[in-house]
Amino acid sequence: MESVIDRACAAALYVEGDAALDTGASLLAAAPEADAEAHRRGEEFVRRAWDRGWHPADLVRHVRHELDERRAALAATLIAAETARYAELPPRWRRQLAELPAPVPRNRPDRFRYAGDLLELYRLLLRLPAIEPVGPPPGAAADHLHRPPAADEPRMLTRIRALLAKAEATGFPEEAEALTTKAQELMARHSVDEALLAARTRSRETPGACRIGVEPPYESAQAVLLDAVASANRCRAVWNDDLRFTTVVGFEPDLDAVELLFTSLLVQGTAAMTRAEAGQRAGGRKRTKTFRQAFLMGYAQRLGRRLADGAERATAEADAAADGGDGGTGGGLLPVLAARDVAVTDTAERMFPRTTTTRLRGVSDLDGWTHGTEAADRARVGGGGGSRRGPDGEIMA
């Protein structure tokens, strides 16, 4: 049985073209007794992907982009089977596994086509590049899988998720603004509390990292928005446009905040863009891809300024409260936050020693830009104003 699989892989995986895939698929389709071993071979390819730094969500996203949704679901099926062998998984892995596509039935729609899908997927997995590892791999020692959560952390994250879910669901911009503002305030307060607790207990916790998908269309605008959210939450973001993700470096509570807020703001921005397009069409003006690109870029740029302002205010208020709480001696919070900022920067620079700063251009629809900045005002997360910035952005890649 193994010789059939070896011959099929040799025929299909190392030679370009559909003819090679057809040859390998014919060999597998004619050998039903080799099915189980063929899938174990696929799980081995998945296991090698973990060794190269990939995570489940990264892998499915890459397969979807390079091949299609059908092969992405097949990859998810192999991922689920491979990760079932581990007694313990990192929390972020568990969340990603819960969001995988549903498993694919074997040999559908027929043995030949299914075998061809397997081999084309294996060909892609075989050629995966190595990427920077983020977080512990599956099977790591249990004490490395997660830090002990703060006493109120689960309840705090539940409240933040609930606020953002309401902000996404409401049709009233003012209500969405109030809900999102409250969520950001809770995030900032939680981050400061974690920093002070770590300082008091002399915690040895170090910055970690996570990857967040940044996929077409309008990926440059998404990357700008994600960079702004990361900066406001004391993280650093590095965009890999070739592989369609951004790596965010920071302490774990701040990484959680970035994931939650970015996802919510993207949902809110997309909904606002849809409403703006409907208004433009009602006025007799046809909107295009350039309108949508300009809208989201304006939305991201304006939110970036507002997020930065909100972060500065939250830090100042927390520092003032800390000064009042220690008899006016002061000086306790800002050095703690500065030390964490240095640790995050050092970690990001070790992980990515050769990043470049890219200026993004190409916004050519003034209506889209204006509507996007207005939508950012309605979704602002820290209150207060911010100066307008032109339709150029800089981002680390």
C-alpha cells in the first residue's frame, strides 16, 4: 500500500502540470485499500507545516487563496485529524480550530477527483515557505501554553465581546460609537491593570505574537486599520502582503484586544461603506472599486488618529489615578508601560530584523475618502477630535 502512495506522490508532487496530477490521482483512485494511508500522509504534511511556523488559520487561508474553497475544506479536515492527537493545544489554536470549515466526506464526488484534490493540496503543502513562529506549537509542555489569567479576565473579555457585538448589530451610528468607545475603555483599563499586576508580582511574562488575516479585496486599507489598532493597544504590527497576514507582537491581553477590536471595526466599516454606496446610488451616481478602496482607506486613516488620541488620554488618566492612589508620589505607571513598550519593540525587531516602511498611495475617489473619514468619526473609540490626514499612509511590511 505504501508503494502505491509513494508512486502517486512521486508522480504528482514533484512535477508541474495537470497531467502529473492525473497520473497520481489514477494510481490512488485504483487503490481503495490505500485510502487511510493516503490521509495519514496528508496529516504528515500538515505536521511539517507546524514545524515551519504555520497555524491552522494561516494554512486554510493560504490554501483557499492559492487553490479554492473545496481544497481549503479538505485542508481543514486533515488539520482536525492531525491536531486530535495532542492532549493539549494553545488557546489560540483551539479558537482557530473551532472556526475551521466543516470536514469533507471522503471520495466525493468520485474517487478520481477526490484523489486529485488530495494530491494538489499535498503539492502546495510540500512547498510551504518557513515563516516566523508565533506562540507555542501543538504538543508543547502545558506550562508553556498560556499564562495564568487574571481573576477578572474571562468576565472582562465577555463584556468587551458583548459590547462590540451590539455595536456591529445596531443600525444607529451614535449607539455604535458609544458601545465601541466603552469597549475600548475596558480594553485600556484591562491592559493597564495587567501591566501593574505584572510589575508588582515581578512576572517573567514576555511579549508574544499572533497572526491576523489581511485578505483581498482592499487589503492595504485593512492593513492600515490593523496597524492603527495595534499601535493604540501597545503592540507592533508587521504586514506580509505576499502571504496575506499581519503579525502582531505584544503582551497577551493586548493581543486579545487587537483581535477583538480590529474584527469589530472592520465589520462596522464594511457596513458603513455599504450604506454610503446605497446613498450614492440613490443620488444617481454609480460607485466603483475606487470608491470602496478610498472609503476604507479614509476610514482606516481617520480611526488611526482617533485611536492614538484615545490611547494617550487613557494612559494619562490612569497615571493620574495611580498618582492619587499612592499619596501623590507618582512615577509608578509610566515607567511600567515604557518598559513593556521597550520589550515589545525589542521582540518585534528580533522577529523581523529586515522590515521596511511602505508608503501606500492610489486613493483617487474624494467622495469615498470623505465618506470613509465620516464613518470613522461615527465609529470613534476614544472620543475627541483628531486632525485630518491626507490619503497616504505608512505601514511596516
